[in-house]
Amino acid sequence: MNAIKADGVPLVITIFAVIMGLGGTVIGISALVDPTSAVNFVDGADDLATSWAGRNLGLGLAMLVAVAMRQAGAYAAAFAGAICRELSDVLVEFNVAFFVIMLIEIVCLAICARAVLMPEERRAV
């Protein structure tokens, strides 16, 4: 697993990013294929469900690209996007699960941003 870990980014964040990336990608593709599979789908809201699917697919792919790039800055950018996704979900309907995931993403963003700003000789984790 260390072969995909970025300098300064703990392995647990890499694993979390892979899970978030795969989850967002799978959820996004499935809702693009069948909009009624979107979370909290409302009859007649196919366009909204398709937009939701694209948002999840895009952020899932961004997370997977960050893992593939093995750069702390790419992780930080992907987590910033994921936080915005969760924030919009929390604002629309407060959900403890979305809120907890958003807090985890905020911590991950802070750690990745720290890795970007840290001198290179101190990045090894």
C-alpha cells in the first residue's frame, strides 16, 4: 500500500481517499445510468438526480486521481471539493452521517495542506 502513498500523507488518509473515490464513482455512475437510484430521489426530479450523480462521479474521480498522482496538493484539492459536496448536503438536510464525514474530510484537508506547506525533508510519515 505504501506504493500509492503520497509524502506527508498518512496511509489512513490514502485508504480513506480510495474508499471515498471508489464510492463516489460507483454511486455517480449508477445514478447516471438510473437517476431513480439517487439518494432521496423524488419522482420527476430526473434532471436533479443526474446533476447529483455527476457531482459525485466528478469528485470520486478527482479523489482517485489525487491518489494516483501521489501529491499532497492533489489530495488537498480533492478534499476541498468533497467538503463543499458534504456542506451542501448538510445545509439542505442536516444529517449526522454527512456531518461526520465532512468533519473527517476537514481533518484530512488540514493534514494534506500541512504536508504541502511542510519542508520536504520533514514530509516522510
